[in-house]
Amino acid sequence: MQDQMTPAQRAAAIANGSEVDRLPCNPNIANGVARVYGCKISEFNHNPKVIAEAQMAAYRKFGCDGLRIFTDLFPWAEAMGATVAYPDDDTADLLKPAIFSVEDIDKLHPANPYKDGRLPVQLEAMKYLKDLAKDEITCSAGIVGAFTNAFFLFSTNKTLKFIHKNPEAVHKLCRVSLETCKAYAKAALDIGLNPTISEPMSSCTVVSPKVFREFSLPYLKELVDFIKSYGSNPVVHICGQTNKIWQDVVELGIGGISIDNVASLKECKLAVGSQTKIMGNVDPGGIMYSGTPQDVRTKTLEGILDAYDSPKGYVIMSGCSLPVETPFENIQAMMDTVREVGYPVCPERVREMIQSSK
Amino acid sequence: MDNKEELLKSLSECVVEMEDDKIISTAEEYIKSGYPAIEGILYGLVDGMNKAADLYENEEYFIPELLICSDAMYNGLDVLRPHLGKSDYKQKTKVVIGVVEGDTHDIGKNLVKIMLETAGYELIDLGRNVPAVAFIDSVKNTGASVVALATLMSTSTDNMKEVIDLLNREGLRENVKVVVGGGPISAAFAKQIGADGYAASAVEAVKLINRLIGV
């Protein structure tokens, strides 16, 4: 089944309430694009052209509604002094934080996105991607929020304890992280990409809503406001359970909220669907990576049934970035299911499709 | 309430209330008063840690709180442990724990480790991104009777099966219970790879291992 519109046309039409060919769908392929393009993931660490071409290759293969420059969680901490391991053909991993003692927090400086670590590689990749994508698909620049980045600067365990033992230190780490986030977001905006924010450590699976409100939300707000002041409206993704903080996040006036598979799409629609676009949430591990195309089809249909009528819009998505080795046929099954459902969504038909696929 | 009971209550409260400094002087006072260290551990520290775990299960405590509670427990343990009598040392069941190769997330594994230590197990922590063969070597070297495997990444679940296959090949499987846990894991998966059990949380992991070991 062929798409009748480009992702950019589809997004524009949805935005002004016109007819479209299908709901938007972003499987969130992440570094799995290396498998589509045929390169090693370590090439993403130094070769901006390969990052962009691999993203484009995934778009051409699957027709997904979203491309993003976002190779791993650590380029910003790395640019501020953290050490990152680069496996030959897997996603980069944090090896050592930037600092080891609380006294060194004052020695941290915001990163210069044009100079430090791999940030210039990512910015170059954005330019290539922008050229390749032309007006066919809008591209985004992934970034981690200030709170999450703080944990990579000063060891996760220590920072978790500092939330109670030395709150001022956590605020300092967030503050300097925020400056890095803003500088990077500005650089991406200058190239013409829309920043999207990932805040995994803000999850209710990790910290309480109260801690989120005190230590993460103020910086998230500042970053969102900063990005909005340039006319872009970021999507925010938080992993794990997030139901108790949806309202806080959505009140920032964001472009959309992307939720993980442990949260309920239906609950999210009822809670905040009238305020922002909701995105999610097929299980990236249990279904997309380990399941069959049939499983993917069923879960995609169930998601559509739960959220197709969300007042501010709905994007079918995986709950989080897909594992690198996610089978192509599962990604294809997600896209094909969305195409088959078409638009406008007829809930009775979706129910029938679920019944007959069981 | 007599002084001993009050001190036990206070030790427990120090753990629950994250008082990782105050607990040191409380534990010292408890020892100075001549009360048995073993009871201070079981009815003070462990009691507090169990209450903290309940708060975690009920979503009143989260990971930062549980980590500081465990710091308080370990600080108390450092004071009380040197005062244990010989008869207090029973042979502890050894558990080898680690995050399997391909994954470096270890917050969940650390919580399981804390709760198992609280429950009286001796933990051998191999850390994160652990190759299958390292679990086998550790079982051989330590005589551990439980292997606890964790991962948050669906991509590294295959390596859990590899650990079990290696235990079989080395003839060690019969004497070792294998338990698995983590985001992408389910009870069905545990059964499928031939593990002895699956736990969805750190508290459940303790119950599971107690059941398997028969305590």
C-alpha cells in the first residue's frame, strides 16, 4: 500500500484540519537505521553524512513520519567532560561521568555545540539531513533534558542521593546542563530542525512527582520556553510510567507528549488529550523487537482504537526508541497497519480488524 | 516500652526516615547498652528496610529514597556487625547477581541486591554488561547456589539463555537456581529459557529466592 501524501503534507493537513491519507506513524527506529543503510553504528560517532543518509534510508524504506538526529543519550554530557564508550556496532554508552566530587561542579562549563565532543558532528548531520529531506519530511533534533543530563555529569547513584542530601548541588548540575541544552537547541533551530526533548530520569519509575516538580520541571519549562521563543514547539518524551506528571508536562504548552508502553494511552488521552497531541506507545521490546508482525498489527490497532479520537491529535509510535536489531518486518507491519486503517478512522472497522487478527 | 525496644524502633525509623548519619549514634547507643547485635540487625535495620520497601511498592518512596534508606541500613550494619557473636553467623546462601552482557542499566539490579542482602543473603555482584562465562566462573569459585540475572534491554535477553546453557554444559545447573528480572522479561520468558523463576520487583525477588531455596 502506497502513501498518498508526504509526511510534511500529512502533518500540515492535520494541523489545519483537512483530510489526510492516514494517521501519522513514527516507529522510532533510532540506531536501527544503521541496519537499513548498511553501516556500523560507530560510524555515527564521527561521520555526519552517514548519520543523515542512514536516517533517510529508513524513511525511504518504511515511509515513517519522523526523522531525528539522536544517536544516544550522552553527547551533551560528553561535550562537558564525561567519557563515552563507542562499541564497534552498538549504541554509545556512558563510561565515566564528567566529575567525581561535589567541589568540581563549579568547574563544569556549558558545552559549545560548534566545538565540543560529538556535538559538531550532530549539527553537521542535521545540515545533511535537511538537504536530503527537502520539504518532504520535517526533521527533528533530539536532546536530553537538563535533569537527565545532570545524572551523566556526576554519577547516577550519587546524583539520586543528592536529591535529598545536597539539593543545591543537583540544581547546580541542572543549571549548567540547561545552558548546554539551550545552546544546542539554538544551533539546531538555526539549521532549521525542531528540537525534541527526552527526559528519561524524570520518569515516575525513577523519581517521585514531587522530586520531578522541584528538580526537573523548572528546567524543562525554561528549555521549552526557550525553544518556543524561536517559533518551534517541542515534543517531550519521558520513559517508564508518567501518568502522575502528564499534567505538569502538558501545561508547558508543548507540541506533543510521547509516552512509554507501561503508561496507558487511553488514560493519557482522557487526561491531557484535549491539551496536546499524544504519541505512543507500542512496546518496543516485548512487541516490536520480540513479537511477530501479527503481534505488532494487533497492538498497533489497539493503540489506534484507544487514541485515534484524541482531540489534539494522535501519532502511532513505539513506546521508546526501538532496539537496534528490531526485525524490519515488524516495523513494516506497524506502517502497513496504519495504512490499512486509513483516514478517517472507523472504530468499528478497527475492532473487526483486531477480532480477525486474533 | 523499655529502652531496648525504643532503640530498636529508633534504628528502624532511622532507616525508613533516611537518617544515614543519626543511625550511627543510635546503633552505638544500642551496643553500649549491651543489647545483642543480631536483634538490632533483624528487628531494627531489616525491619526498617522492609518498611522502606513497602513504601516503594506503594509508590510513596522512589529510587532516590530507597537508595538513602539502604545507605542508612549499611551504616547501621557497620556499627552492629563487629559485635555479632559466633553463633550469630549462620552459613549464608550465596547469590551471584549481575546485569547480562549488552546492557549497562543497573539501578534495578542494585535494588535487588540491597533487598537480598537485607534478607540475609551473601551477594556476589558482578556489575553490569557481564559476559555469560563470568557468571559460570563465579558460581565455580564461590559455590553460589543462586544466579540472579537482570536486564532492561530486550536485545540482551538472549544472553540470559546463554548463561543457563553454559550452566547446563558445565554440569552445574542442578545445584544452582537461576532467577531473572527486568523490564522486557516476563514469567513466560523465564519458563521459555529454562530459568527457575521470574520476579517483577526487588521485593518479589526476595520472596522468589526464599521460596526456591526453601526458607
